[in-house]
Amino acid sequence: MARNQFPEDLELLGLDGTLRMACGDQAGAEACWKQVLWSRPVNPVSSLGLVPPTELETFPEPLQLLGNEMDADETVFPCAGHNLASLFRQQGRTDDAEAQWATVQEDYPGFGLGELYMDHSRWPELERMAEAMEREPRFVLEALVLRAQGFLARQEFDKARELLRLALSHDADFLKAKEILSLLMLQEDKEPTIAEMLLHEILQSDPRNTQTWLNLIAFVREQGRLAEAAALCQDARAHCPNDPDLLLISGAVLQEQGKCDLAEICLLPLSETSLATAEARQRCLTAKHFLARTYRDRGRLEDAINQWQNLLADTPDDLAAWVGLAEVHLARRDLNACTEIARRLSWRPDWSLEAKVLQARVALTGKDYFAAREFLEEVLADQPHDERALVLLSQALLQEGNDWMAAEKMLRRILHVNPQNVEAKHNLKILLEWQGGSTVIP
């Protein structure tokens, strides 16, 4: 409505592009931001020595004639340029993104273009950019953080930490430095408690920082603290209601909590979204996977099968989808379908262990304990700490009932690998009680 009343307002035009992007209309967002840039009176000149090409990608004819006489806040131009470059980067249009970012370095020093260089391991260009930023006193701290990002991308943690601490010693509230330091600590995994505290600290200062919300939720979720993860998802979406990645992780956490109705509400729209970019495509495929798991958990096995089959039609290399599909067939006792999937998996050398685990599960379901043990022993010969294989082998020994000593030994081996394995604890307790009080199988 506002755009209709004030079609010449560049700030509204830029905001329209942002809203279109949030709704998945990338073409519309691109058109809006290009119209803003088309109206800029003069070409920007970067004091960092990053001269933009004389001719960027041709802009389309604007819907309105936007002349130089317009009274627009100058910040609208670099904002539109940065947003447009970010869109190009998402779409894999590297040359267009690089050219566009070169025009907005005065307002967005280093981080957009620098991260593009990191994406493609273009370290000499990254170094030249950092050197140019260091020559500008107002960008010295940004240059330190950019160099730290480069070291972090190359897993050189000590060098990255040193630069980040130096930046924070000059400005203790520098959020970008805190964000990169939190990423370093999460990757290093040496001080998880301090890393979590730092993530909360960042969000207190910037509650709309989507990436930090995602990092904190993922951290808590990986620790199995699902109730806390779900609460964080709610808080995050209150601050960032339109972010699709937060919607995705919310659906995943709800599925893992067993709240399937709520999970489906989150996941279903994402599974039907446009696949305009690689990022959007991956998000859609992940949503389909968790949606299939939601259907499986609700007993809607046909829907789960259809969802995983649709996913595999797009990405036949998705091992998790093959395993999920096989589990549904196992639940239906369709052993022929499971055997066919195991055969497909065995064609790939990197999936051979997964194929053997599936073959063992098929044999165990069919009460062929000898075959199940053979498959699992092959897996454990290669991966002696594979908890799934150990658990399945303990099940085979217990169900067969011919070697209680071997079963006890296997259960203790599981608990050596994972002392918190509930099934192994329970089965060992029952087995020891039975061995102490009876010679007959209870």
C-alpha cells in the first residue's frame, strides 16, 4: 500500500525488496534493489582501493522514472547494494556479487566481499583487502576480525583467537568479534560452557542476530537438552519471525520431542518452497526429511514413504533418506524392500557399512541370528566402537539365547563405549538378575 502511495520513495523501495526476500520472492527483491541503485546520482568510489567495474550487470528499466532530484537518505544506496550482493552470493553468481560488493566497501568494509573470498579460498585477495582496510584508521578493528575469520576458515584457531582478543581489548563490545570468537569456540569444542555464555551475551546485545540464535539452538540440541532448545526456538522466532532457518530448526526440535503436530506446521511450508538457490534447496530437502520422520512417528507410514521417495528423487545420494525409508519398510516388515535398499547402498564403497547394518537388521527381523551376527561382526571389525552395531549384536545374542556369557560381554562393551546407553543398562540388569536367580529363561 505504501509503495502505491509513494512510488518515488527509495527507502520504501529498498524495504519492499527486503520484505520480498523474506517471503522468498528473490526476483522481486532483486528488481527493487536494482531500481534503488539505478537512481543513484553518481558511481561510488571506494577509499579502500576496490574500484568497481565500469559496467555492472545491466539494470532493468525502472517502473518509475527515479531522478537525481529525489530527496533520499544516502544510506539506502549501500544497503541496497549490500543486499543485492548477498543475494547474488546465495544464487552462486560470484562475479556479480564481487562486483556489487566492491561498490559498497565504504559502508560494508570487508565482511561481505571478504567472506566471498573465503568461500572460494581466495586468500591473496583476502589479504590485500585486509591490508587496504588497515590503512584506514576507522577500519582497523574490522581488518583484525576479517583476518581472524580467514584463519578460522583454515582451522588456525590460535592465530584467529589472538586477533579476536586483540580486537576486543580495544572494543569490548565489538559484536562481530564476539560472533567470530563464538564460532571458534564451538568448532574447537574445548570450553563449551564459556561458548554458550558468549552466545547468550551476543543475543542480549543483538536479539535479532539470526545466526547466533541458530548456533545456540544447535549447541543445546546436540547436548540433548531438547526442552531448552524448544524454548530458545520460541524466543528466536519472536525476534526473527520470518527466518526460514529458524522455522526449520524449530520443526526439527519439535519432531525430536515427539510433538509431531507442531513439527508438521513448521516443516510443511518449507517442504513446498521454491528451490531458487542452493541454500533454499537444501533447506527444502532437510524439511522433507524431518517431515517424513514426523509422519513415521505418527504412524502415517505411507506418507513417510512418499516423502522420502520424493526426497530421493531429487537427491539419490542422501544416505539419511535411504536409511529412513528402510526403517519404515522394516516397521511394516517389508523385508524385500529393505533388502533392495541394502543392495543399492552396497554399490557405494562409502556406504558399505551402512548396507551391512541394514542387512543385519533385516536378518534379525527374520530371526536369522547367524546371518545377523556375521554382518555385524564385519561392521565391528572395521568400526569396533560403532554403537548401533554393538546394540544390534547384543539383541541378536539375547534373542537367540544360546550364549549368555557372550551377550553379557557385548552389553558391557556397549556401556564402555557409551555409559549412558539406557537399553544396554536395562538388559544387563535383567540378564544378571536372571543368571543369579534361575537357570531357566524367564
